[in-house]
Amino acid sequence: MKTAEETKAAIEAAVPGAGVTIVPNPSPSAQHSLRLDPSHAIAVAKFLRDDEELSLDFLSNVTGVDYLDKEIAEKVKVTRQVAKTVDGVEQMVEETVEETRKHVEPGYLEAVYHLFSMKKKHGPVVLRMRTANRTDKVELPSFTPIWRSAEFQEREIFDLYGIVFTGHPDLRRLLMWPEFKDHPMRKDYLEPDDFDYEPTAHDKVLERAKVHQGSSGGQQGAEAAR
Amino acid sequence: MAADQDLKIELGKQGVFVTTIEELYNWGRRSSVWPMQFGLACCAIEMIATTMARYDLARFGAEVFRPSPRQADLMIISGTVTKKMAPQVVRLYNQMAEPKYVIAMGACAISGGPFKQGYNVLKGIDRYIPVDVHIPGCPPRPEALLQAFMTLQKKIDGQSLTGADRPRHLNAETNCEFPVPAQGDHDLEPPSNRLVWPLPAVTK
């Protein structure tokens, strides 16, 4: 089987300007993945499936990952003109000051595909695609027309992460009801506040249950409800 | 108005059988509790095992699993109730004819169990419909379900047909219709039926 580098080279030879980057996996498994550019992803996927040597004819798993917006603080040295009194005379002196600058790196949603070859008995080849952000530009091309087994799994990702797969034949929610508005597997998902009865609360549940204790919770709340 | 037990036995020895309408009525009710044929998760497998020859639910007159709620007396909530499924469960319960009973089977049906904090898991079906018997376990053994059946039979046997605590179907004033929760934008609405499930006191 080809290594990630060889697969990348094969893709780039077949699909010009495919824009494949290797996402290294530092763990002992060294299962590096290939990050695809969404605009060329369909062509790349077709190549991976139909190529004689790779023939990745089986899509075993599709999953989603959520990366939150990251605030990065950097320390930068800045030289500034500062007024100072030296020997009784006011002078402008240059001084280097350390400043922390913060900038926000936008988060993104990621779809991960695991491909195997039934014909050649090899795999997995791991593909990743990232959306532009987490809010409005969440479209990714669907691989369902290429591997049929992606259908339900992409629906599940659409449901739980909110990635919109363009070209999917039947993109509806899979697990949650159609009226549901949130995406529960996103890291910033907040479950509805139904922690009014938690007899064995601890950790995060305890924190949320505490709000209900006192005036509105417990025995008094039960009596008020009756 | 139960007949004196000693007198009944004495009369029985003489070949005279004495009973009351209440006893006969409750005997009939408890000996033909027909469950509804419906399972929600892995507890349903244990429920099926209970009906098979080894555990033989037929001994309790409850082997006839009915595929229609109109013909069923007992709803066994056998498994996790998801928020997507909860309205259907309540609707099925509403469609059952009185007298009707509910057994909440297993940790999930009681409280959400191991999946309690899940985004799609109802924290116990007793938030929407009245539950007669709760059985803990994950899943409960068939013996535990039989125990629940016997507990339910005792409960039916103990009911008097008149008075304030008479069964719901003999009391014209009680409401037998339970509101079906709506699936809202973020959660079921309402999140619980306070008339069925007044907030239990948390004991520390």
C-alpha cells in the first residue's frame, strides 16, 4: 500500500491543483491523513475510487470534528519613545516593552472519511475536509454520489455538527427531530435546562442543578407545582 | 367489605364458595394483563426472554402480547426513551383503553440510566405518564420483570372499587388523557408533565 506521501503525489499527478496537504499523526500508529481542498474533492474522490492501484472502493466511516475559535496570545517586543527625567533634564528615551497581542483564529468543522480497498485488501486512507468557519460557511461537497455508504453518515454529521453537504441526495436530520435547531455534538452546545431533579448530581451536572436548588427547587418547588 | 378469611375457609370446607364482586373483578383484571407488543431498546430482549418457555410469562396470564394499543392493558417501557420517541410513547399510552398500567423497565426508562445526560435522552418516562412499577437494572433479569408483574398484580388486587382511591377507570372525574409533548426548537415542550410528575424532593 502507498504511504500518505505517495498517495498525495498520485493525487496531484492525476488532479492538477488538487491542493492536498498531509495532516501528520504523531502517535505510534502514524496514520497520517490527507486534507483535501473542498473545491477539488469530488475529482480526487473519483480518482481514489477508480485508480487501478489504489481502488479504494469501500468507505467504512465518516465522522465530524468541531474546532472552536482559538484565541492566541503572542508576546511581542515593541520599542517606544518614553519621556523620562535623566539627571534633572527631561529627555525622550527609547525603551523596549513587551506587549501581549491577541488575535482570534477562526474555528472550523471537519469531516473525516476512512477509506479501504476490498479489491486490494488495503487501507485505511484517511481524508479530511474543513469548512471555512463554524457559522455560515459550512458547506462541503458530499461524497454520497461516489460512495453510497456515506449517505446516512453524512446525514448524521449534518444533524449533529451542522455541516451542509452539497450534492447529498436526501439531506435531512437523522437522529434529532426535524424541528430541532441545535447541533448537539458541537463543543459549544448547551443542553436545555432540565436539571431541576438531580438526586445524584456531581461535577458539571451539580453546577447546573445548583441553580434550581433553593427557592424554585426541591421540596418547595414540588409543593408549588402541586 | 372483604369477607372474613377464616369464615371463608370454613365455608369452603363445607363446599360453599363465598366471594365479593370486588375480589372477582380484581381477580379477573390481574389474571389477564395483556402487555403491548412494543420494545424500545435492549431491555426488550429481556422482556422477550421473559415470555419464552424458560421464564414463561404465561403463568401470570400475561403472555398475549397485543400488537394494538386498543387491546392492551399494560405498557412495558422496555428501554431508553429518546426525546424523539417520547411523544409516540405518550400517544400510544393515550390510545390504550382503561384500565391500563405501566411498568418502567430498566435504568433508562426510570431515569435515563447510563445515557442520562445525553442530548436526546428523556430522564425517565414518569415525567409524562403515570408509572405503576419501576424495575431497576441494566437490563433487569427476567426474574425482575416477573417480580414487577407480581407487584402489579398485588397492586391491582389491593384496589377497592369504591372510595377515593378507586382505579382511574371507575372515577369519571379523573382525566385519562395525558398531553403529548411537542418537539420544540431545543427540547420537548413541556419538559415534563407536572401533574403526573410533581418535582420529587431531593433528600440529602
